[in-house]
Amino acid sequence: NIGIYTLFALFKGHEVIAIEPEAQNFCLLNRNIMINNFCDKAISYPVALNDKLTISKLNIANFEYGSALHSFDRTINQYGGRFNPITRQGVIGVTMDELVSSLKKEVNHIKIDVDGNEFLVLKGGEKTFRNDSLQSVLIELDYKHNEYKSSIELIESYGFKLNNIGLESNKRIR
């Protein structure tokens, strides 16, 4: 949300496309990219990844800089349960495939941490996930979420295998 993984990838020499729909976190992400002198290697977009083009709301769980656990277009938390947002913010949702195609970029590594909307992001990225240039995917999934099994099945249908299960996340590589 504020660029920790973005900066790590940049320090390792990768070019980065960063996505952050929450306004305050988007500001911090861009600030972190700038103060670390990576403006020529990273670009960020204030959109939400989704399974279709959608103009909707980001349901905000905590309105502080660096906060997480927000949900795009629905009020479902990282465990799949309902939550009451404290506020909402207008956001445009796009598919990963639309974004990658529009940018005309080759994607080699993907990190997904969207606090409950992983299945929708995965659905919107079929072409990207099936592309031979993609080498690794790091995705945070919670096994309690009712879309967990569907998310696992979908990403495995794209040719990925489960590599590591942590307490709250799954790491996947091809």
C-alpha cells in the first residue's frame, strides 16, 4: 500500500508498476518512490484491480496513512466476512489484463495483497497469468475466506503450483 515491496523490487533492479486505490496510501507510495530516486523505474496507478471495468467505491476500514483492509466494490474483509466501512472513496476498477495490455509491458513478477478481493483480481488477469513471461506470483490469501478454494483452483488453472503456505498467506511460483 505504501511501497515496501515496490521499493524492494526497485532496489533489486526491476521496473515496477504499482497499484494503490486508496488516496492517502497512493500519496505515500509516490512519495516513497520519489524520495528513493526511482521515478524513472516505477509508475503507480490509483485504480483497483477487478474482474471487470467498474466505477464504484473503495470501502475504507481505517482512514489513516498506511492503513489497509479496505475493499473495492463490496464490503467484504480479508476473511470473507462483512464489515462496516467508516467512509468510502470513488475508485475505478480495471482488470489486470486491461492494464497490462494498455501499458504494453511484459510482466515478470506479480504481488497481490488486496485484503479479500483476490479471486476477482485473479479472474481479471487470465491473459497476464497465462503469459510465459510471468515467472512468479506472490499472493496473500486467507484460508477462512469463502473464495479461498476458488482462488486456489483458478491460479492453478493458470499453471501455477502451491509452493509455500504461511499462517496468513500463500506464496506461489510457476
